[in-house]
Amino acid sequence: MALFVPAKRSTLYARICIPQELRYYFNGRKEIWRSLKTADKDLAQVRAERWKALANGIFLTLKRYGEGMTKADIETLVQRWLCTAPSNFGQVGFWF
């Protein structure tokens, strides 16, 4: 996972590479970018690590159970992850 600021933007983004064997579930995408909604590097790092942990959970679920899941279940799982707001990445009593 990498943190970066795209051209003409001011907030940090995280980039996660999708494992080769799971790209089918992501319409062939090799990576996903996500705005972390902050320019603060320390806060961005915390949010990126949380997002990475969520991604790893999704990847593990798809590796173990993807073949037995319906297309609708897979789409719901992936969309919930993709639509999670950066400030809600793994909320466990933090205020940022």
C-alpha cells in the first residue's frame, strides 16, 4: 500500500494492489485508490492502515469463500468496503 497526492489534489490517497487471483471479483482492476480526506500525513497513515486491514479481510473472505458466494453477495461485500468513509475505517473509540 502506498500513500500519495495525485496531481492537482491536496489530500493524501492510499493505493492498494488487488491480488492477481482476486481481480476477477473487482472487474479485473489491479489496484484501488482511496482518498483519505486529509493532508495530515500522520492521520493519513492511520487511516490507510485501517483501510488496508479492511481490504485484507475482504481479500481473505474472497479467497476462502468467494467460489461459494453469489454474485450479489460478492458485489455487496466489495461495495460496502469501497463505500466506507475514511473517518469510519475501523472505528474503535478514536476521534479522528
